[in-house]
Amino acid sequence: MANLSKNLVVMILVFLTIGLVSLGCNTIVAETDSDPTETTVSEIGTSDPGNSGGGDTQGGMPELVISVGHAGMVVTGSCVEAYGPITTEICVKNQGDGSADTFLVGSSEGSSWSIGGLNPDAQFCLQSELNLSGETITADVNNQIIESNEGNNTWTIPYPTPPALCSSPENQQPTPEPDVSYEGVSFSYDPILASSVTPEVVPSQEDAAVEPWNTPEHLLFTFYGFPLADTFHTPQVMVFPTEPYNAINPTAGDVIYQLQLLLDSKPSDPEDIPFLPVFNAAQFMQAQVRYFSFQNGEGVRFLTQYGQAAWPINSQDMFYTFQGITHDGMYYVSAIFPISHPNLPDPDSVTLDEAFYDNFMNYVDGMEVQLNTEPPGSFFPTLQSLDALIESLLILGV
């Protein structure tokens, strides 16, 4: 009987010891409606939250927030050989003044995890093998904890940006050579735009009497075999050095400066778009305005027509132009390509009477609206083919 009493005392002490130990530990258990093998949870680099489950032991109220929530792939270097599974990391923090008892963290797709309490300023992190991109994560999803702020418990996991794929030498495709390369300028073009392109260096043209038309020595690329004939403008790309241009032509220097300001703000409907070289005519309109970059610069593309008097917008005089500048500001590029549209009239069919001249500004506004509604592929050549030429442009200079 004495041995039985002694053994009973020992057993009571063992059970008390196990109970006290269990009270001093936090537990986290995956609770999900999906296959339990699909979700794993672990603590990541955090200290013991230190909550014994005793409720508000700090004299204040807890406040639970999702301090970290992101999904992504495991990447050990700057790239991956192949895309792997997307996993999710979630961290919950108690940024309040009081301790929180055991609570659930839940996702909008149905998974949940039990966290065995958090002391003030404590944080607990878990990982899930589930891809929870776009899902909303909620701390204390069942509202078990009375908090100082009940409105900041949720966080939506953003969709991750896939890492770069590593390219092995045997899988690398050779970079195609540009169609044209001359004096530090190169580009490629759709064969429909020309049968050949002739590059040349144009000497400086200076005349103090007509300073706005002065141009420095520059590169000119002329397109032969262009698909439109009998147009006013010659299809060409010009590359000007900016400092020499400004030195002999302050008007052009101001245009370059205005283009830089325009590219900084990129208004969707600019009242006027800078253009070089200077024409002895007025810019009637700006349609199909688009800002985009070439290989080492940026600029603006638009359709326009110039004239010295009121004249119908037509396929013989309208042209596509790109006005851009290299990122270092050293070179200015001006591209001019005639362009047509089947909905534009033959100018000889338009009655040029007093009513046309009096209403010319409203007429131009209406033509801009009409041209802006036309699909890019309905022009000839297409806007896509001309944009691709400009995007391939690389201007390194000599």
C-alpha cells in the first residue's frame, strides 16, 4: 500500500510537470479544408512569442496585424533555371499593449492556422506551400480576440513578379544584326517600308540671314522604294547633335528644350509638339500621339500635317513623325514618313470656299478626333511597322 501511494505521488508530479511545460509553449497547427499534406507551417527566425494563454496580462489591449505577407519562388541567385512552385510567407505581429490568447489566421480561399498567442511586440511567421497570391489573409479570422483596433487585421497577398530565367549558352539565340548601321547609328525595318536605305553625312548649313533654318552636320537616312508615291515629304530619319544645333540655331535649341519638358510630363493631349527641323509652315494637328522609348532614348510619335494656308487633311501631305532625344541628351532624332488612310479625302474633292476657311480650326479638331479613333493597323504603312523601326533605333554617335 505504501508503494502504491508513493507511485501515485510520482505520477501526479509527472502530470503536473507536463501541464506546466505545455502552458509555457506556443503552438501553431495548420487547419485547412484542403489536403493537409499540401500545407506546411513553420516558425521563421522569430523568438518565442512568450504568451502563456493567460489573456491580457500586460495591462492593455492586443492589436494583431499581418506584418509580412508575400508569395514567391525560392531564388538563390539572380535567376532560376526553371520556374518552381510559388510558396507563401505570412507573419503576424501583436503591436498592441496587451497579450493575445490563441487565435486563428485565415485566408480567403479557406486555409487557416492556429497561433498559440502573442505577447506585445512579438511576431510569429509561418510558411505555406500553397500559392496564396491574390488571397486576403486575416489575423484573428474568427474575432476571438478583443483588440484596440479591429480594422487592420487583413492583408492581400500581392501577385509575385516571376524571377528571371537563366539562359544557358546553348539555348541563347544570336542577336540579329540591324538592317542599317552607319556612323554609330543602327536600326532595323520592315521590308515593306523600303527596298533600300541610303545613309549619308549632311554638311552643316549656316546662314545668319535665315538662322531658324540652320542645321549642323548630321546623319540622314533616306528610304527608297517606300510604298507611298506622290507624297509631299520624303521618308527619312535624321540624327542631329544637340549642342552644335543649339550653337548655330537658338530656335532649334529652344525646340530641343521644349521636347525635354514634354517628355518629362507626357500630356495625353498636348496643345503643340516640338518638331525639328524647323519648317517654314505651321503644324496643323497632332493625332495618334504616343510616347515610347528607343534603345537609348525616348520620344513622342504623332501624325501631323504642315501648311502655309488652310488646306484639307489628306494622304499626300499628312505624315508620321517621331521626335526624340537620347538619354544622355547628346543627340536628337527626327523621323518623317508619309502615311495615308482610306477615310481621308482627295484634297481636290474638298470645296475650298469662305465657309471652309472660316471653319478651318473646327475642321482640324474634327479630323483629329476622326484620326484618333482609327485603329493603328488601318493606316498605311501601319503605325506598328513604323513604331517598330523607331524602337530598334540605337544612337551611339562617333
